[in-house]
Amino acid sequence: MARADRPALMPAATDGPPGAAAARRAVEAVWRIESARIVGALARYTGDFALAEDVAQEALAEALVGWARDGAPASPVGWLLATARRRAIDAFRRASALDERYAALAGPLAEGEFSTGAAGTPAPPPELPFDPDRVDDDVLALMFTACHPVLSPEARVALTLRVVGGLSSEEIARAFLVPVPTVQARITRAKKTIAAAHVPFELPPPQERRARLGAVLSVLYVIFTEGSTATAGEDLLRPDLAYEAVRLARMLAALLPAEPEVHGQLALFELTASRFPARTGPDGEAVLLEDQDRRRWDHSAIRRGLAALGRAAALGRGLGPYGLQAAIAACHAAAPSVADTDWERIVLLYEALGRVAPSPVVELNRAVAVAMADGPLPALSLVDDLAVSGRLAGSHLLPGVRGELLVRLGRTTEARAELELAARLCRNVRERAVLLRKAAALGSGA
């Protein structure tokens, strides 16, 4: 599980009494594990997504003081929920009193009318409906709300990491290499958009759930992909971000056990993450697949991934885009070496993936598999067709693959030019270093 430096909603650390450090650790631990269901239960109670997060923040701040003084309570989750509930009631009362003052100030609106007629804010339920049997529904509703289609993709990612994953704005900003105010603005706009669009905090009806599930899965995929190969910056991997996506995928699989693509995505994440220990060297440099020490792969993660892939297949609806990618990852996980990998099967899986989820990246990856199965010449034809289409213009991936194919064909001058172009386009320092090293190894190209 990814480690948070601090809970998403907590204020920065300050000096305090001797129990402050212990209280902070206790609050962090509870928030990290239980944040989703705490905010979910509060959102169901208040009917207001933004208010739920606000009162949770206030409860966390109060816990830092109270637990440092009195020690952590026997039921930390119950304590936080009860405190947040009181804060929510105060907010309801303030809103109700404000409405009454507005009505009094408005005075008679017209002849025969005495007041605005505005109804007061209904009183909240007397007790917080934190039914353990509904916890799963609360967390699932939180995921569907944070990933609602009314939000932009960037907002969905930020809000999901914040309210479901429990990450701070600082952690999200660091993971995606954007300023903290940018993340905070995305989260604020997302909550305002949800309120303006009157998005209810509830599970979509069953007939809509599968259609909306795609948005949830795509958010988790973006988070994991950025963690598994950073698009920019000094580090090849951002494992904390990737492992957070794995944790959320496990949570989703537990909540929706009958959805094959949920298990397929979990399988993809586990199998891909299993290679993390061998993907970088002692100084953080990238280690290519053919050079990796497969003994360092996480074989427990491989077993979990294969089990999840088996569950996806057993549901009998056929593998979808995530399941097919997981099946490709399983081919790599089962192979003792690159040379002994079942490349013919990988080609077939990429062809299937291209039919159900066509994209230029899928086509490029299929070309790589074709090169391994049938040689570089037919693969180069596929890559050239892709280049002509212009669908990967500006990406370092296409010239990088084309350069590799040209190396294998002995066309070193062209290969060097392609690899240097790929390096110029690449924004990740570690990937760029690999491309430049390959280009330099080709000499002057004369």
C-alpha cells in the first residue's frame, strides 16, 4: 500500500505537546485505511459531497488536538464520524438560521405576501446512518461520484485520489508534476461542478452502472499508468502512485465481484507492478526488459495477477480491454526470458485488443510484438503506416520503436536519427538517457 506523508485533509504539522506525534500517526493510519468509507458515510448523511469532505477535515483537525491530549479513542472511526456529524449539524443550523435572516430582511414581497415563503433547511436525521452493511455501497457511490462524467478527466483523477485514495493535494501535485494550486483548483472546481449539476450521492441504477463503470476504470488506469512510467520528470517510476491505483483496484474488485473488467484491470496492475523491483538500477536508471533480473520480480504479485485474470475469464463474458492487456502481461510473467516469450500469442492478443479498443499505441505495441515474432521488416511496414497517419505525432514512442527496428535491419544512420528524435521528444529523464545511450552506441552514423 502506498504511504501518505499526511492525510489528504489534514493541516500541515506543527509543534505541539509530547502526544502530538503519536496522535498524528494514529490519525494518519485511520485516515489512510478508512477515508473512503468515512467520507462516503458523511456524504450519504449530509447529501452534500463538498460538505462531507469539509466536516471530515474539521474532524481530523480536532482529532490532532484531542487525541494528543486524551489518547486515541477505542473506536477511532466512530470518533471521527461522530465529530464530523456534529460539525455537519452545526452547518445545517447555520444555513437554516441564515435562510431565516434572509427571509426577515426581504420583508413583504408584494401586497398580501408576508415573507419569501422559502422553506427552511430540513433538519438532518437524528443519528448518523453508518450502517456496516452499507459501507460497500458508500465507498462505491463515492467512486462513481468522484468519477462522474460531468467532470473533466483531470478533475476525476484529482478528486478520486483525494476523497477515495486519501492523498493530499501536495502528494497529487508531486505525482503529476503540477503545482499544488492547480490540483487544489481542480478539486474545488470538481466539487462545485458536482453541486451545480445536482449529482446525487448514490450508486447509479443497475442499468446505468456498467456504462458508468468505464469512467471509474479509466481514472484508475490513468493513475496507474503515470505511476508505472512517468510521463516527465527525474524518475522512471512513481511507485507510490501506482500502488495507490492497485489498492483502489482491489477495493473496486471487492465491491463489484461480478464485473470481469474490474478483475481484468486488477490483474493488469498486479502483473505490471510485479516487474517494478527489476525495472530500475541502484541509481534509478531504467533497466530494459531484456536486461532485467527476473528473480527480482514480485512473484506474489504475479500470483495475485494471474488469480484475478482467472476470475475475469471465469465470469464468461470474454476479456475486455483491460483483461486483454492483463493476458499480454501474463505472457511476459510466465516467460523465463525475452527470447522464450510467446510472442505469437502476444501478437494475437494485440490484434484482439485493437478490435475492442483501437488506438495508435495498441498498433505500435502490436508492431513490436510482430518484430519479435516475425522479424523487423514486417514490423517496420506497420510502423511506417502509423507514422504516415500522424496519429502519434509529437510522441517519442514511435521514433523510438522505429529506431530499434532500423538498428535490427542494419540501417544505422537512419536508426540514430530516429533515436535522437525520440530523445528530444521524451520528457522523462530516465527514458531519455536510454534513448541517447542507444543512439551514441551507433557511432557517428557515417
